[in-house]
Amino acid sequence: MESLGTLYQNYTGYAPDAITPLSGAGSNRKYFRLTGKRTLIGVCGTSKEENHAFICMAKHFRQKGIPVPEVYAVSADGMNYLQEDLGDTQLFQLIKSNGLCDYTKLLLRQTIRLLPRIQFEGAEGMDFSVCYPQAAFDRRCVFWDLNYFKYCFLKPSGVEFQESLLEDDFERMANILLTAPANTFMYRDFQSRNVMIKDGKPYFIDFQGGRKGSFYYDVASFLWQAKANFPDSLRQELIGEYREALQAFYRVDEADFSNTLRHFVLFRTLQVLGAYGFRGNFEKKAHFIESIPYALANLNVLLDEGFGEYPYLCKVLRKLCEVGNMEAKSQPSADVPQPKSLTVTVMSFSYRKGIPADESGNGGGYVFDCRAIHNPGRYDAYKQLTGRDAAVIGFLENDGEILRFLEHADALVDMHVARYLERGFTHLSVYFGCTGGQHRSVYAAQHVAEHLNRKFGVRIHLIHREQNIEQTFEAL
């Protein structure tokens, strides 16, 4: 197999300076950032057919002017490829860090207004035969997802039900869903985790599971994404934005739109609960487990209005929500997932005064030596300042050595934090030392503390030992 390093060298003419693993999400695909002559993202897939779907779709969308990453090079066996680096700013994380402020709401409006272009312009001239694993959203797809929910979430919940009666309602749901217009590109996993923000504009990734299908599905997927937890007022505002943008491609009565959409919202909610059950309870991936209460909360709201078309399904779902509520009440907080229990202690220190002891009793973690980095403390202008001051920050960042150093440190610590969250560990220490504990180590510790809190939402206890400064970043 052609490695990412070889692929990069063949494409750019230079070997990469570094290949840094990036944290993944739900899929088994592996992502890397390759730096050197150019900065690119390397992807190692597990399916040649899935890779081919993404590569073909990306090329097609770019020809349509739809903002997606460009694919630059593909390995001979089709298992690896290089694509454009869109940065690290995910719309989901931006909302998580900043809340629903004017800026994030603007990005949400821009994103939802681009969706009809992806769906309608994207469908024009697309070769749907490349879609993987299915070319179209059909009855088989509906039942795959409904059975995913039944076997991976409903049955493990312990809620008893009569399978034949449940299947009758599943049949009714399939009939309703499949009467909706279905000649558009259905992104399938259109959610804020798959929207990257670059230069203030949204770009779209992870559309390789797309196929021909109904535009309603993607609206439901985006606005009812469980952990995004949008208030209903914002959902209605964004539905209005979507319908306005939709008019250029397709006209639909507002009442008909709302009635059809709610069936897709229920279906999508069941599908994601199946995914959360499998990925969380069976594969032990933490962020899927954390999303379950949010999805059940969405389901509760849907059931308040009810679905007369699915009487037995609604009866079973109400029992399921009761079980979920009882389990939640047995936890310290009843309504939302608990904040991540992991605390990361990040500290700057002076080697002259010794490496800090780990007070947690955990005995593990990292100690990074910053003394090889160009030291601003050698210059009179910076001697009385620290790595938290703008002048020192400017010196270090313009010099660049510390940025290259932190690329590697971030990658190591990110993998450790992700694994600790999966395994339920409660503490990790990350220490940065330099000669005086004043400039380089302070900058590095501050950077890593803010980075980990922003990226993983974990609680951070930041200590600048030699300045006697402590700061806590609470879990997001």
C-alpha cells in the first residue's frame, strides 16, 4: 500500500516534515495532517468503494462551485488520499465554545441556505452509481435504519414490545417517507460536526455516505442533531431560511413542508439512537454515549404532539423515554449528560526549581522540555514579561519554533485525552518546563490549556508555578 508519506512526496516533490494524527469521530477512517512544503490532510480509509464515492463527489461538487475540500492525490490502490486542509474550526465546536451568539447564528444561517444548492445543484449530472453503499434512499435503507434502532438501542434498553405490531408501524413510516420528493442529493450526515469554518465561510466534509433521496432528511439531520441542542425558536428561524433558499429550486406549501418534515425528524431520531447505541454501548465511544440524553429529549418533544400514523410505535417510544428518564434521575443531574469527569492539570515550571510532583496520585502524564526553543528571556525587552504578554507571544509566534514544537505536543496530548475520555479516567498531567519558567513554558502551557478545553470540553487546572498564577477552565 502506498503510504501517505510517499503519496505526499510524489505529489509535492518533497518528503513531509511531519505527519500528525488527528482525532476522529464516528467512522473508522483515520485522518492526518502532513506538513512541509504544503500542509495537506491525509485520509486512510477502510473501504476502497467509500473512498471512491467521496473522491468522485468532491470533484463533482467543486465543479458546481459548492465549498468542499479539493482532493489532490489518490494512492494506486484507492485506500489513501490527500485533500485540502480546511483547518481545525468545526462549526459544532465553535458553537460549543461561543454559544449561540450573533456570529455562530450567522454561520448557521449561511450553512442552511447552502443546503439546497448541495441537494439540487449537486444532483444535476451526478453519477449516483458511485454512491456507497446504496445509490438511493429506498425501502431497504429505511428498514436498515429502523432495525438499527430496534436491535442496537430498543432491545438493549429492556423495553418489552411486540415485534409484529412494531413492524406494522415501521411499514407505515416507510410508506410515508418514500412518498416525499427524492430526486435530490441526500447528504445523509448533514450536521454541524461536518461543517468546517475557513476564512469565515462554511465548507462541507464527510458526505461520502450521500445518495439520491429526499431533501427533508438533511434538514432533520442538521436541525435536530442531538448534541447541538438548538432551541425550537432557532430551529424555526433556520427552517424559514432554508425554505426561502429552497424556492429557487422547488416550491412547497408551508403546511405540507412542516407535516412531511416531522416524519423525517422522527425517523432520523430513531436512526441516531441506533447509532448511539452501537457506537456508544458496543464500541465504547464516549461522545456517542453523551449524546443519548439529548436525542431522548428530542424524542420526548416529538411524542408530545404524537403521530397518529404510528400508534404502537409511539406507545413503545414513550416507555423508552420513561426508562431513559428514570436512568437519568439516578445520576447527579437529571436532564443533561454529566460534564466530562476528566481534569487535565497543565503547568509551566522552571527546571532550576525542579520538575513538579504529581499531586493527583495518578503518576502519569507528560513533561515537555521547552529549553531548545529560542528564548525571548535573553533580550532586555522581554526580561520582565512572561509568555502571557502580547510582546512575548508575538516574538515566539513570529520566530515559529514554538509553533512547530506545539504541533507535536498537541498531537500526543490529544490522543491521550481522547483515550482517557473513552476509558473514564479522571486525571492527566501535562507539564512544560524551561530555564526560568517564565516565557516559553508559560506560552506553551497557556496554549495547551486553552486548546484542550476548546477541543474536548474537559476541565483544565492551569498553573504557572513560578508566577504563582492558577486558572480553571470548567468543562464545557
